[in-house]
Amino acid sequence: MPRRTNIHKYPILKWSAVAARKRSYLWCFRVRSAVPALYAGCILGLLPIYGIQLPLAVLLSFILKANLPILTSLQFITNPITVVPAYFTAYQVGKAVLNVFAVESPDIDMVQMKILMEALQAGNWAMNFKYIGIIWLVTSLGSCILGTFLATIGSLFYKLAAHEVSVSYARLKELQEKRHARLKETPARTHGLTHSKESNHG
């Protein structure tokens, strides 16, 4: 996870290192900065734009004033191992939603999705552009829906965790204040007892 001190070490992030260090909201883990990062990160991480998510995530963190480490880290949802299953799942979600509105979309399995991605990465653009466009649009629709769903769950857990941390911090602060109050009372009581003993002795 990129931090303010090591952001310059990341090949894609180092160009924004100076600007990022000056903006405290990029490193804020409060709910107001974390929740937008969760939504933008989950949706962007699942969109079929593999390879350019990270610079877009940095740009979005500035625009939305969202947490940079969270937003950029979520882009690794799709990696060389998970990208095909993730896009295939997103496509199926998009296709299911379109079917509700009686909109037809091509049937595609995971093998076909893998072949399509490999062809595009290899620069093989001989296939039907209309077909590619439909697959991309349906996958993008599913990515937005799936990303929003995941972000909603994630934000609920984050808000719950933030609330628990806030309550625990308040309790700890209260206990510290009580302890300090007791420490202040102890010397006064000791002084009173000493003074009382001296009076009795006299």
C-alpha cells in the first residue's frame, strides 16, 4: 500500500508524489475520505480497462478528495490471475440485468473471454468491432453494478469499524482522565493525613 513517505518509489505514482504529499486528504482514513475511495476503487478496479486503472485511480483520488492508498490498492482486484474470472463475472451480471429489460447480448463463456482478452492484448483487431464493443459495454455495466455492491458492503464494514474505534478511543480517553484525576487526589489525601497526624502528635 502506498504511503506518503514511499509514494515516490512507485513507477506510476512517483510523478504525483510532490502534489500528493501536500494534500492531507489523500492520506486521511476518516469515513469522508475512505468511503468515496471504496466506491471509486471497486468500480474502477472491475472496469474492463486493465492496465490503465492505476493512473486513473490517482487522478480520481485528487478529483474526489478520496483516500489514495485505498483507491490505488483496490486496483489489484484485477491482476493476471483474477482478471479473466472478474471480467467474466461482470459480464454475466451485466447480461442478467439486460435480460430483465429484454435486451439481448451474446453468450460467452470464460474460455471465450480469455481468448478475447489475449487477442486484444496481442493487437489482433481482426475480429468484429461491433462484437467487441457489445462485450465491453455489457462488461462495463456489470462492473459498475458489481463494484457498487462490493463497495456498499465494504463501506458498511468500514463505518462499523470506524465507529468501534471511535467508541474505544472515547472510553480510553475517559479512563485516562479518571486516572489523572485520581493521581491528583492522592497527593492531597496524603498531605491531609500527614497534617492530621502532626496535629494529633502536637
